[in-house]
Amino acid sequence: MTKKYKPHMMYCKDGSEKKATTYKEHLALKKKGCGHKKPKGGNSPMKSDPYRDVDPSPVDPKTGKKTSKSKYGRKKD
């Protein structure tokens, strides 16, 4: 009994993702160094996000300090 091939994503060291639709493609990608796990770090879209480190806390525009009020004027619990 032979196993039926299931198409899946493969991840290369350069950060690219490719879908192996056939077993032949899977072997070719494996030979190029691609694997089943996403590489950590690399070309992550989160690293290039300019708002990644922005604090979402409300700030009083007059003083520039954080405020405990929500945008509707009520205090948060």
C-alpha cells in the first residue's frame, strides 16, 4: 500500500515559501535546502512594521502623558 502525497508548504532559508504540489517538487525543494518549518527571524513582515513598537495607550495631547481615560471619556476599569 502506497501513501498518497499531500501538497504542503515548504520554507527556504532565504525566507521564501513555496508549495510542493507533487512529490517530485518536494524532493527538488528539499535538495535546495527547504524544509517544513518556518525559519525564525529572517524576512518577517513584523520586523519591518513601523508601528510594531508603538504603545496603544491613550495620550493626553496637551501634556503628552498617558491617561487612564478611554477615547470616550470614561475611566478604564
